Amino acid sequence: MKYDLKNNFYLNIFFEILLSLSLAILIIILIVKLTLNLKIIYYLDIVYLDIPKLSQLEISEIKSNYSYVIEYINNPSITEFNLPTLPYSTEGKIHFEEVKAIFIFLSNLAYILSFTILTLFIPTYKNRKYNFLKLTSIFLLILPIICFIPFLINFDKSFTIFHKLLFNNDYWLLDKKKDPIINIMPQSFFFHCAMFIILMLILSSIIFYVIYIKRRSHHKNKKNKGDA
């Protein structure tokens, strides 16, 4: 009997960690995809970074090409990379194909994680086990802490390391002459996106922790009333 109880204890911990980790990764994916599709960040940077001056292009042309890139990355049915007005190299085309493949992978992973979460969440919540909320909060906070410090110390180096980890070639080092698209997507824009992602993760972490505290307090109050 003791052996069974011990096994159940460790099994419950394993499922709680799996649920929390799945939930945290899913939220990270959703925030990354939200950032990609939140064009207001880019539109603000068009003015703030003076992208028309950097690229020598009209704002309408900048928005048109940027919107196409986002649509291409998001939409699996668009199989051929073909910028509206800007030229591009073979290496540049391959790079955007690889970026698209990464986001398709993230979308597929999100579906798998959603199924895992639904499977584990229902029995966990029914049994009034709320530790997974606290664990999710912790997992969501770990990533910003890990990323925030290197980004602040040296964003250029962090940006390079990030690309080297994601890609097995150097096609992401676009030549401005061959791939002028890079002129409308300066590194500072990606820094702002990274900061937005980190802030959203911190906010999500706080929300999960507040929910955890409230659910735990509610459960304790209900239990105390029952005992009384």
C-alpha cells in the first residue's frame, strides 16, 4: 500500500510538471505568434526607426512587403516566396522558407500541446490540485530572466547566437544589395519584438500566480467552512 501511494505521489508530480511545462511552452508559442502578427509594433517602428530613410522606400511599399513576409510565414498554402516589389537572392528565399518551416513546426507543436493540456488539465483541476498554476508561473518567468540579461548586456551577440542555434547555415546574414528586405527589418525592430515577448511572458507569469493564490485561498476557505 505504501509503495502504491509513493508511486502515485511521484506520478502526480510528473503529470503536474508535464502539464505546467506544456502550458508554459504553449503560451510562449502563442505570444511569439501574437508578436509576429501584431503589426502595430512594426508600424510604430517605421516612424521611430525612420525606416523610410534607411530603406529609401515609401511607407506604402514598406508596409506592402512587410505584410507579404508575415502572410507568407503564417499561411501554409503560400508555397512560393515572391516579394511584391523588392528583389531577393536565392539565399534570402531559402532563409524565409526556413523561417516559415519553423513557424509551421510551432503551429503543429501547439496542437499537440493543446491536446496534452486538455488531457491532463481536467483530472488535475477536478482533484483541486492547483500547484500546476504556480509551476506554470515559474516556467514562464525563467525564460525572461534567462533572455533579458544577455539581451541587455549585448543584444547583437545574443541575436547572432539565437540565429546560429536556429539555422544550420548563414543565409540569415542577408546582403543589403541582394536582399533589400533587410533594410526595412532592422535589428532594432527585432529587439523591440524580443522586449515585447519578454514583457508578455512576465505578465502571463503574474496572472498565473495570482490565479494560483486565489484558487488556493478559495479552496482553503471552502475546506475550513466544511470542517466547521
